[in-house]
Amino acid sequence: MSAPDTAALFAMLEATWPAAATRRLGPWRLRDGAGGGKRVSAATLEGDFTAEAIGPAEVTMEAAGQTPLFMIRRCDPPALDAALAGRGYALVDPTLIYLAPVGDVAAHRPGFMKVFTGPEPLAIMRELWAAGGIGPARLDVMARVGGPKCYLFAREKDRPAGAAFVALHGNVAMLHALDVSHEFRRTGVARNILGKAAEWAQNHDAQWFSTVTTGENLPAQGLFAGLGLHSVDNYHYRMKHSR
């Protein structure tokens, strides 16, 4: 069972957390995220890079009311990152991609009545997500996913405790929008959610389980490592300074 390569990982990210619209402009793939966050709004390089190609992408994003934003992947030429830095673009949100065989994570499935799954988010999940900064625009991203997907709702001590979203692309399941109420953090709720998500993924013939977190989120990194997930790739963004 071969692990997905870089191209497969980023195709999985795109499919399980899709932009509202995309278009090609020269060597770039431009995205309209409709307010759904950086990943669905960033331009990516899909052709041969020249520094002169940055300007037209900037102009197009600004004309659409977007702050110019580029995702830089490990597979991209170093000259791209250097050119954006030279134009005053700030480096933001270094992000790690985690991966494990789905069975390794599903082995941590929670006990009975700990985590529930469903095809649509419950009202209480919307409230939990809103409290954690995951608003309607990101819920719209989840709704746009066309493949198999599942919403997860966790309870602890008979109270709402957390929510997440998982979607499948090919043989990889990707967990997004994991949010646990402050009072239930470090109590096993996040671990239960990931275990249940992996169980759902295994039942839908996934072979791999993936998620992402920022490089500064040490608690999440510890959680993922404890479930057998390993950092296998990374990316960051370059964002134009506002004047």
C-alpha cells in the first residue's frame, strides 16, 4: 500500500476543501474562496515560473477584491518563494500535512455514544463551530464537497463537546474543521473524534487518513503523533502586506 505522493496529497486537499471557483491565469491557478479561508483563496503555481508572472496575478486578485495570496508547496521552485519575499510578501501559516494508514487511527475509535456521525451539520455543531471561529463561509466549503463526506459531533458528560468534518478523495480521508470546546480540551474528545472519523473512512474503503495543522500548534501535533499520524509534507503562504 503505497502512501500518496505530494501531487495526490494536494489533490486531496483541493477536493475535500474546495474553492467556490477557480481559473487559470498564465502559470497560476487562482481561487475564489468566498470568505472560506486562505486554503481556498490562495493562488498556486501550475506552470513554469517567471517573476514577471506575479504582477498579473496580483492585479487580478486585487481587482476581484482579494488580498494577493500565494500557497507555496515543497514541490514549488525556491525562486517563487524568494521572489514573493522580495516583493514584500509576508510568510504566514506554515502548515504540516499529517498522514497514517487509516487502520492505525481507527484503532482509537471511541466508546459508545461518544461521537455521532451524520450527512448534515446539526444546529448545535454550527454553534460550536461559530464559537471557535468557523463561520458560515467555511460551512459553505464543506457543503461544496461532492464526494463522500461526514459531519462528526462529540459529547462528553452528556454535553456538547466538539465537532469536525471528514471527506474522502480517492483512497485518502481528510479531517477538517476540528474544534473542541475549551472546557473539554485535553480530555480525550479530539482523540475520540479522530478515531470515529477514521472508522467512518475505513467503512468507506479509505486506506489513508490525513489532516493538517499549523507549525505553531504544538498540542495538535502531539495529538496526531499519539494517534500514529506523521508529518509527511508541508506548505505555507505568502501574503501581500496591506498598505
